Amino acid sequence: MLAKRLKAARTAKKLTQGELGKLVNATKGTISNYENEHSTPSNEMIRLLAKNLDTTTDYLLGHSIEETRSIMGKDVDTSNLSENQRLVLDWAMAQDALSFHDMSKADLEDILENLSVIFEYEKNKRNAKKK
């Protein structure tokens, strides 16, 4: 999850891997390795990445979807979502089922409706594999 969220946060800030690397005293290759899951950043590096991407370590580590608001580029109130809706939205972001760019153009209700279809498909696919 960290790799996908790191890349999403970096691209939302319109930074290249090299530019982000300079901000955190790392190389382009190091950032690329994090985004491609070839290596894992240290706790201190995660803190630096979050600080320079204007997000939280919880968001980068997959513990929170609240930072979606700033990454989407618009104020989206997720406080009225049910726990299941939050889980579906978080799952979709983790699976790259939707991009932050697409999210910024859509209504939250439309996103959740479409994600429910995707979620049900994935669940059926997983159940079929178990049989």
C-alpha cells in the first residue's frame, strides 16, 4: 500500500521521483525502488516523505483515508460515510481501482456506487478461486 500511496501523493504534488528524492536527500532510484516495492523506506524516511508531500505517515502506511481530501484537490466530506463505505474507498485506492485524478472529477456518491460493483466483482472472483 505504501508504494501506491507514495506515488499517488507524489504525482498529486506534481513532483518527479528525482525532485522528491532531492527534497528528502535521496536519489531518484531510491524513490523508484519505494514506488515499485523493491525496497522499504525507514521510519525516518517515511516521516520525511510525508512531510514533503504534505500528507501523514498514517496515510502513506494505509491507516487513513482522510488525506484523500487534499490529494483529490477538493474538499470532500467523508465524515458521513459508513465504515463499510470507508473500507471500500480505502480498498479502491489501495488497488488502484480508481485514480485520484478520476476521483477529483466525480461525485463521492457515484464513486461509492461504482466501487461497490468493483468490490462485489473482486469478492466473487476470490470466492471462485477458493472453490
